[in-house]
Amino acid sequence: MGLWAKSVVIFNAIREHGKQSIRSLADRTGLSKSSVHRHLQAMDRRDRSPESSLWETPAGRAWLIRLVVATLFVFGFKRGVGAETLSEFFSRLRLEGHVGCSPSALRSVLHTLERLLLDTAVAWEQEGIAHGEIRPVIGAVDETFLQRMMLVFMDLATGYVLMEEVAADRSYATWCDRANARLTTFGTEMLSLVSDRAKALIKLAHTGLRCPSIPDVFHLGHDLAKSYALAIFGRLRQAKRELEHAKQGLGKLQKNIQTDSAQVAQAQARVAAWATSVNHWQEVGRAWRQHLSNVSGILHPWQLVDSIRQTSKEVEEQLRAEIKAIETLLETNGLPRKQATLDKVQKQLAGISALVDLWWHNCAARATRCKKPRLRACSRRLQRCLSGIHAPDSLNLSCWRVGKRGRQSMPRRSSGPRRRLRDATATSRRCSTTIAACLYVATRCGQRYITSIVGL
């Protein structure tokens, strides 16, 4: 019997039969008198607050363990909070008499939890492989730099981190060896790979994993924002500053009774001009943000306004029209045209748009394998609707079937239930980073949403 079990036995005996002598407690519990005496002294030392008796019960002890483990996992592993801060947190909860709250004790528990988490992940992987639950991967790859560089490989459909390893370099050979090793372990294949436009990652998708390389929507939006946001909102900030100065000058003139009326009128005109400038740049800023929002909203299997199905070609046309509208907005308002940024964005539109057809083909493949009778009719309707969508040129997967050209869009709104956005990030004790975007692979016919995964 362990220390905690002995303490519970003594506590229950006292609770059921009241205060007793050490000899009586020893007879009731079957423990030695010296053991009972030591545990009673320990219980007295722990009984420093009104809630202390709760932690002596089995339910209270279980909840206390859950509290400690959850705190260490969320704040220690996922947020990188130090052991000293965690120790102070537990001390302020008056738990130092019930659990080991010293920084060294908490570090020891963190190391134990880390080992248990890794062992559990390995066990779950083996169990999933044994039961044939591993599906094709919609992957995302990126690297992060903390004390050392780490390579992160994540499945976007499930949020599972397939690989998170320290590496000396981020070359194609390193990525290919480690990614293929993990895929071989799972016995699965890649449907697509989302990444930034690093040459090694593009080559990893096309050559190493033989799947489409999908540009990251987050990086595309970031390239646009960092190139023009400062120019737009810098002018707005300058207009607000000049407006404030003009108002101050007008106030001084109005307070001076000897001021000429022409000077007051001139100051009022200056205030009105800068107020107009502020309103103008505020409208430009709102239009700019709306265009950026439209870019992310267009990349969807359905049109968000009327739920009409759309293809990659239609999405690409809408994206190019939106980028053209951004160029017009910049030129109209005399903002500098950064052609290198616009060209970089234009080159990624076709790759990003290909994600829509890829999503539809995955839906068709899953519908083909559907075995549930109540879903077969829905699956057949879905296959008829998707028969005109062809696979991207860069892929040749056996699970895709290219049919005859059918209708260009669904005749009605989707009958499927709405589902919430799914998101995930790669997390570990050292980092929380993955920058990616994908369309979640649906298991049923119906409306689905874009999944955007961003690690900060």
C-alpha cells in the first residue's frame, strides 16, 4: 500500500468513526502505530486552509492531479511558461502542502509527462495503423527557429503533427528523407502539400512526395499587406496629424479677438481640407481591407453568397479580378505600385485555385467508396455534379476518376448541414508553429468550409 493509499484509509476511518487514538486507528486500518502517527502528523501539516480536507478524499485527489497535469500541459508545454512561474501559481493556490510545487519537482514532472506523451503518441499510431484507420494526408510543412531549427510536418485534416524534428538544414534532401520516413511508417500517401514558395518545399511536393504543391494563402495575404498597408495607413496617420494641428491653429485664431476674419476663414478651410483627406484615406483603408477579405473568401468550393459550386478555373478568374481591383485602387489613389509583389502574387493564384478542384476530387473519391445504404443516393448525386471537374495536371492519383463533362453548377443550395470551421496548430513544448491552409476533406455531401491554419 502506497503513501497516498494509507493516508486515504486513515482519513476515511476518521471521517466514519470520528476522532480516535493512534492505537484505535491502527487496529481499524491494519497499519502500524508508527505509520499512523506519521500520517496524522502529515495530515495536520497539510490542513492549513478550509479546502484542505477536500484534497484528502479520492475524488479531491483525482481532481488535484488533473489540475496539476492540465496546468503543466497547457502552460508548460504549449505556452512555454517556466517552472518558477508555475511554482508560484500553485503556491498562490495553497497547494504546496499537497503536491510538490518546487521548480525542480515541476521540471521532473514535465520530463515525465513529455515521455508519457511521446509513448502515448507512438502507441496510438501503432493502434491506428493496425486497425487500418490511416487515410491519405493533406499535409503542410514549415520550419521554425527557436534555440535550434525545427522541421514541422502536419496533417491539416486532423491537425496531427506527423513530424517535428530538429535539423541542421532545411534542404530538399533533409525534408524528403524525414517526410518519406514518416509516410512509410504510416503506410499512406499525400494528396497535397501546403507550404510557402521555398524551392526546396516545392520540389519536395512535386518530386519527393509526388503531389501538388499548394501555395499558402496566409503568405499571399501577408505579402500584399506588408507591401501596401504601411503606405495607406501612413497617409491616414499623416492626415490625422495635420487635421489636429489645423484644429489647434483655428482654436488659437478664434480666441484672439484681433484676428482678421480672412485668416479665420483660411484656417477653417484648412481644417475642412484635412478632414476630407482623413475621410478619404479611411475609405481607402476600408476598401483595402475588404479586398484582402475577398481574396480569402473566394477560395471556397462554393460561392459564399449563393452556395453555387465553383471550379478552380472560376476561382482563379475571381482572384485575378480581385488583384486587378487592388491594382486599380492603388493607382487611383496615387500609391506606389510595387510590381515585384504583384507579380509574385499573380504567379501563386493558379496553384492556390487548384485546391478547389483537388477538394472536389477528394469528395468524389470518398463518395465512390461509400458503403452506407442511406448515403449511396447522396453519393451518386455528388458524383454526377463532380463529373465535369478534372484533376490538376500535376497529379495522377489512382483514387481520382475523371468523368464526362456535366453541369457547371449545382441547381440548388447544398442540403448538407453546416459545420464549424476546423483549425489546428502544431504544438510542442518548444514551439507552436505551422503556417498552412487547406480545404477539409468532406465525408458527406454538403457544404464545407475553408480551413486556415496559422502558427504564430
